[in-house]
Amino acid sequence: MPRKLLLTLSTAPLLLALSLGCGSTHTGGSGNNGTNNGVFNNGGNNGGNNGGNNGGNNGGNNGGDTSCDAFTPCGGEVVGSWDLINFCAQIDAPTSEDCPTAVFDIQVAFAGEVSLTADGAYTSSFTPTTNASIEWPLSCLGGGTCDQLESGLTEDDPGWSCSDAGEVCNCDTTTTDEPSVDAGTWTTSDNTLHLISTDEDPQDLPYCVQGDIIKVDTGTDGIMVLRRR
């Protein structure tokens, strides 16, 4: 379940690793790290932090803490249908020796749901939307223009749009991917949710249910928060 989500999430920086069509220059940069928050997730440098803070402040009145803060696994009843409301994970923007002063911002939002049935089966579906922006200095284009930069980017993603802001090109795009789905079986023991996917490796995920909120610790990938319908 989470692995499917995170595999999709990990492709977001690849949108930026494109040839610019300006000599030998390639996209890259010292990008900002991002977090994701959403509905089993949403994200970005600002979106993840704001979503997590708002979720924690507002969601606490609805049965449990919805922030991405660390938690103590406590177990609880997991049977039901769950909607993603927060997920914080680290996104590392690409870097490039060609233009170390280029700046990237990547925000990934997920809409999704998970169903765990009493007979021990689960299904999940997540739809990611990536918002990416680049500040690319003209000095890194080797005499090229923002229009040429946009032309190179749109070869891989037609949604890119670039404008000349004087000393830099400002480029951005929004991409919504196809839903990522998963299914398998589940059990619990010792405050841990054990998932056996039909497509992925088994996972052992510490969790805690408080009211209608469940937190799931995916380890290095981050903490997911869902609300029971």
C-alpha cells in the first residue's frame, strides 16, 4: 500500500531531469527538499508543512492527531474504509553541475483511499498530482533563451511553461498521473500492520488508531495519516 504510493512519488524529480535543448546544458539545480501532505497525502515544500500543521490543528477535533509528528504505536481496529488526509515524506530535487544556482520546487499531492476488510483483504488507490517549478539563470543557458528552455522541457512534458524574468527563466508545470492501485492481504500483531501485496514485497508498518484517525509509520518514507469514513 504505502510502497505503491512512494514509488509513484519518487518519480516526481524525474520530471525535471530533462534536456533543455540549449547546447549541452541540462536541467538540474540545488532544489529545495519537499514534504508531502494530502488525502492518504499532499505535498511540497510549503504544502507539506502547511497541510501537516493545519491537519494537526484542525483534525485533532475529529478523533485524533492528523499531523505528521512522530507517534507511539498503539495498535487498534483497522477494518474499514480510510481516506488519506496527510503524508509527509522527503522529496529531493535534482542537482546539476551545469547550473548549481538553479532552484527547484516540487510539490506532490495525492488523493487516495484504502480499504481493509474483515476477511483480511485490502485495496488501495492513489492519484498523484505534481506541481514543479524551476528558476533557471540565463547565465546557465549558454546564450539560449527562455523560449528555447521551454521548448526543451515540453518535449517530455507539454505542460511546461517558461517566462523571462530578467536574469532567470521561471518555468512551471502541473502533471496528474494515472491512479496507482494495489491489493493484497493484511494482519496485525504487536501494534504493527502487516501487508502482503500481490505485486510488492511484504511490509511491516507500526500504526496507531485514535478515534477515526490512523497513523502509519512507513519508516524512512514518512508517516501517513488517514481518516475512517
